[in-house]
Amino acid sequence: MPLNVIVIGAGIAGLTAATSLCKSGHSVQIFEKSSFKTEVGAALNLMPNGAIVLAKLGFDFKRALVGRHQRLETVNGVNLEPLTHINLTNVEKDYGGHMQSVLRADLHSELLLLSQRAPNPAALHLGSPVKRVDSTEGKVELQSGEVHTADLIIAADGSHSVCRSEVLGYDQPPTESGNNAFRFLIRTEMIEDLDEIKKLIPGRVPGATIFADVNDKLKTRHLAWYDCHGGALQNFVGIYPAVQHVEDMDHKTMLLEQFQHFHPRIVNLLKLADDVRVWPLRFDEPLERYTRGRLVLIGDAAHTMLPFSGQGANQGIEGAGILGEMFQDVDAVDVPERVKEFEEMRKKRITTIKLLSRIRFGRENDAAYSNIKHDEIDPKDIPRSFHERLLFEWRHNIFDEFRERQKATSLGNRHAVQSV
Ligand SMILES: Cc1cc2nc3c(=O)[nH]c(=O)nc-3n(C[C@H](O)[C@H](O)[C@H](O)COP(=O)(O)OP(=O)(O)OC[C@H]3O[C@@H](n4cnc5c(N)ncnc54)[C@H](O)[C@@H]3O)c2cc1C
């Protein structure tokens, strides 16, 4: 029997969950707070572990103008001296896929299309903020006072989730990291004739460049740059220590102030930005639990993390994408049992990735990280080098993991039956 499912939030995680559950024949309703005019936040990196899930759900990478990085570079932002270079052209054989970029709006539109696909589209209710949920009864109460009932509730309502405290039994909001991110896009045509600026792209090959501030004592300030939207847009993330700015200072002036000591070519590039936004960077400590009763937290509602691994959305996609297979052929009465299995499968990976997300690529040996201890994680399972990190983060196929677990469980059950 198909389950009645409610998904809360129609961001990347919520739409992926809806698509995956609709594909398995369930009846899905999505309640989304906003009226959905634009998906903001520029672009993001799509890693192999997320891309494999999207591919399985029928995501059209071409239509979503997903681009492939061929290099990952670190450059001294002040004097433009090259620091590290990683060739990403052949990473597929080691890490199961490529590092790619996608404009959030493109990703979101494509996921929306998928979630609305015949013969079993999800019902999308916009302008419908959820007020609270009851994980035991499967009840979802909207701000309007309407109450809906479901066999399974997927909370994908982002880092300020109203469902998190229902799962935990107490409040655990994300922690401020003390850093902010500027995010903005520049149209490629604006730099096409600017030879000085184009010299900043090493070898003129598509990929990601990180301009680091090596003299910054806290080692936080840097500017990450890669293209997206089929190369038509250049995406930037500028991370800097959150400081008190002069009141009323506009974001572009703040950006130029924070990166004023960078090389003049970079400063000239930043001057081309027009719509600069500021995001406070927050992260979660690992949660005690991610599910309760009929309720499952996914996406940033489950794991708000720093962007240093580029795994926030990818983890959301991973956790959301497996839901269809996990809840296939499950009777309504057995949902809480299957929800527990979801938690057992995801918890250790989410915890490890949350810890890793605070560490920049290549800094896996930093003392702050290598001394990390966590009750749930065997120290030998924590990646200790860049290579181990990519094996762990990227080369992970959630569908294979689920099937392996199923095989192990059914073997276990058979042994139990034989020994009775
Ligand atoms: C600077 C920066 C760079 C990043 N780069 C990357 C990257 O390269 N790769 C990567 O994988 N990730 C990256 N991330 C993280 C990524 O953006 C997030 O992890 C991802 O967008 C979270 O998606 P989500 O669907 O879980 O949550 P959200 O996008 O927050 O969506 C939540 C949805 O729920 C709705 N909602 C909220 N409350 C309610 C309610 N009460 N009722 C109904 N609806 C509700 C919201 O309106 C929204 O539509 C980056 C983040 C930052 C800040």
C-alpha cells in the first residue's frame, strides 16, 4: 500500500525526498513556507555522492547546465603565487565521479520538475508554513491552524527547523561559527574582454580557484571562485571573520573592505559584483538523534554545516534520495521501525561529515581536527588525509550501502530463524 507522506520544506532536500518517494508510488504532499519566487544563494558544488543520487532519480544534468571542474587550485590572494594544484580530470576512477558545479536556481528548478512528474506528482502547497508536528500521531499543524495526518513525515525545513525539537525533546539550534560568507555572481560576458582578470584563471581551464589569505592569523579569509550555469556565470564565495560593520554599509562596500589587501586584479574583479549577499555561517554539533516515531530530519534540518567540504546540499540529497527505496513496500504500521533503520544507517556518516565540514580541503592533519574524539566514531574511521577524505565523502553510494545492509539483515534473520 502506498504511504501518505508529508514533506516539510521544498528546498533541495525536500524536493529530492518528494521525487524519490513519488517514484516509489507513495502519495506525497509538500508544505512550503515561502511562495517560491527565487531560489537564492548562487551556486554550489555537486559532489559524486550527491550526483549519483540525482542520476538515479532521472535528473537531467544537461538541462540543469551542470559543469565539471577540471582543477582545484589554491593561490595566494595577495601576490597570486600558486600554492596547490589538483588535477580533477581523472578523479572518476578513484572517487566514483567528478566534482561539478550547478547554479542553485537550476538545481532547484530541475528538482521541482522531477517532483511534479507524471504519473505520480507530489502536491505542492506554497505559502503553507508548518507550526509543529506530532511524531507519534503523524500530525502536521500549519500556522493557519489546519492539521494534516501522515504515515511518514519528512522534515526538510532547513537550519531553523520547527521539527528538530520534536525529535530531540529539547532545542539545539545551530552554533554561529564567527565567520560570514559573501555570495555573488558575475556574468561571464563582463570579464570576457578583461585580459588582466582572465589571467586569474589558471591555464584558462574550468575549475575552482581558492584565493587564500595566508597572512590571516585565523586562516579564515578566502575567496572561492568557479563558474556555473553552463559557463555563463561566475560564482563567488568570500569567507571572512564576522566583524561589526559600520551601520548601513552596503554589502559590496563591505566586500571590498574585507578583501582590499588582495591583489589589485582580484579587487578589480570584485568591483564587478552587483548583488552581494551576506550569509552567517553556522554549524551543528552532531545531534543525539535524527528521527523519532514517524518523523525523519533531513538536509540542513538534520545537519547544518560549514561549506568547507561542499557537502551540505550533497548530504541532503543523499539522505533524501534513499527514502523511496527505504520505504518501498513498508506498511503504515511498520513505518516507525523503518524510520529507526534510517537513523541507524545515516547517523555515523552524518556525524563524521559534520566534523569534517569544519576542516578545509588539505588541512586534514590540523591538530584541531586530528584530536577530535567522538563517542560514536572509532578514531580509525575518521579520514586523516585529503585522499581518505575524498574516498569517504565522494566515493559513497547510498543505494549500495542500503542494499548491503538489507542483505546483512536478511542473512541475520535467516540465521535467527534457523536457530529457533
Ligand atoms: C556559503 C555557502 C556555500 C555552500 N556551498 C555548498 C556546496 O558547494 N555544496 C553543498 O552541497 N552545499 C553547500 N552549501 C550548503 C547548502 O546550501 C545547504 O546545505 C542546502 O541548501 C540545504 O538545503 P535544504 O533543502 O536542507 O534547506 P533549505 O535550502 O534551507 O530549504 C528549506 C526549505 O524549507 C522551507 N521552510 C522553512 N521552514 C518551514 C516551515 N516551518 N514550514 C514549511 N516550510 C519551511 C524554506 O522556505 C525552504 O524552502 C553551502 C552553504 C553556504 C552558506
